[in-house]
Amino acid sequence: MSSPDPQVRAARNHTTPAGGRRPVVAVTGAATGVGALLTERLAASEEIKQVVAVDERRGECDAAEWHILDVRDPAIAEKLRGADVVVHLALDLDLGSDAAARTAYNVRGTQTVLTAAAAAGVHRVVLCTSAMVYGALPDNELPLSEDAELRATAEATGVGDLLEIERLARRAPRAHPGLNVTVVRPAILVGGTDTALTRYFESPRLLVVAGSRPAWQFCHVEDLCSALEYAVLEKVDGELAVGCDGWLEQEEVEELSGIRRMELPSAVALGAAARLHRIGLTPSPAGDLAYTMYPWVVSGSRLHDAGWRARWTNEEVLAELLAEVTGRHTVAGRRLGRKDATAAGAAGATVALLGAAAVVRRARKARRR
């Protein structure tokens, strides 16, 4: 799908923040991923006066003013001086990261940015977490409102960090009077991303847990950047959920993807996932499976009420995701080389992986004797 037409974008962004002054916007994590896309988008907007880009290395946007430093460095306060808005996107949600180091970076980084923003006189900070903070539960409403209780636990990759960031967001206006904090929560993010949920579609079979009722809602990175821009320009604030309109049932996903399902009893699927993660064969903890079992679809009503609309549909984003993962082979969240995947086959790959786990366990027991 092509980038938004400039006239369409101008129509969407027809207002400026209160007072009519074009804001100076600082973006952390600006060199890669969503941060890089948002930096380019804001730098090209006539409604933004200046973009200040903060990262540990320089990115490709020459129109931004770059500052190279770790977001945990208190010196960031001086770099934020003069900014009206800070969008904090310097998060580590990599499946391969050490969990303790990842949490230390994510939580400490967010704490430092919020404190530094307040000290620098910034009036608004925009944080980005995930709709995963609502939790994937069998009794979730379809769809969830922004005000729904955050019922997630820390059992899935990075979700504990996101919940702590949400807590910091709630506390910040009390700790720093005058600081406005907006939190944006995207659905399953697609567009150059690598998560346990995007890897689900790299498998030779789609694992379906017996008795579950998954509902799939996606968010393209272009739509996330558009929603973040809305928050930057103060068209909407508070807690914002963002995603494609509606959702896809599991049967629709299977029909659109052409990937057949492999159904397992809950105890088998969760038990195997926990064992494989515990012995280091897979990057994803068992808690990630809940997000493929139960719904966590969001309404996005606050953005809709402000006039924002997703440009991508769930069907289009799924097609984009399938194109991105072509040639990749993943079983139980673990990437396989082409030779391994060909030898293992489809459902047999899962059996092979479970067998590998048993071999590792036996070897460890033998070493302890």
C-alpha cells in the first residue's frame, strides 16, 4: 500500500496544537523502526516546527536535529530543552534480549525521559505500549474500550515492562504537575516488526488451542505513526487504542493465509511451550500463547471520535505480514534454517522440537549424575 496522499494528510492534520504554534517535537528511538518512520513523517509536516531526534546512533533523517545518547542518561534533559512534545519510542522488545536487561532498559529509560521532560519544561509526553496490556482473556468484551481494566500479567514477552510503563504514565502528572502524558496502545504491530505474534504466521501450521476463541486485530506501522502524530498535535489525549477496524476470526485467518491449523489440547500446548522456553529452545514464554487463544481487540473510539481512521484493513495488514515472512520458518517461536524446516516437515516439525527438548532434558540429567 502506498504512503498517504499529501492532500489527504494535510486534510487530516488541518489543526495545530492549542494556541496555533507549531510544536518542536523530540522523538527517542528515532534511528530505527517506528521511531525512524515517525521522525521522517513529522519532519515532513508543515505543522511541526522542528524535530529533535534522540538515539544511540544517528538515523537517516537529515531534517532532524540529532543527539546521540542513551535515554537513561540524565543529560537527556538538556537535549529536550525547548521541545514542546516528547514521543518516547526507545524500547527494547526484542525476543532475543535478556529479560532482566530488557526490563532495566525499558523501565529506567521511561523514568528518565519523564523526569527529564518535566525538568526541561516539556508539556506533553507520548508513550507507546501495546493493547496487550489489556490482557487476552476468555471473558474480554469484543471490542474493548480504552477505559477497560488492564488485566494482563507479566507472563508474556515484555508485557511486564509495558505494565510498569503504564504505571509510570499514571503517576507522572501527579509527580510533575503540568506534564500531560498520552499513552498509545497498538494492536498486533506489522511492518518490519519481529514479535512472538508475527512469528505465529511463520509456522508451517497455525497452532490452535482446543476450546479457545482467538480474534485477530492488526495495526500497520503507518497507522500507528498517524495516530502518534494526532497525539503530538493534541487532537486527542488520554489512553488511546489503535488498530484496524474490527477483527478476523481464526477461520478467516486460515482461509486468507492458506495455512492449515494444528489443534492441541490446552495442557499439551501450554506445557510444551513452558518447557521449551525454560530450557532455552524457544524465545517465547508460555504466556505469549494466551494472545493467540483469547480476544484482546480494541475499539479505538477516542481516535475515531477525534476524526482519525485507519488506512489499512485487517485483511490488508495480514497480506502484508504474510509477504514479509515468506521464506521464514518458525516452530513454537523458534526460527529454523531452511534445511531444518524442509527436513522436519509441517506438523512433524513440532514433534521434532518437542523431541529435541526431551533429549536436552535427558542430557542435563545425565550430567548431574
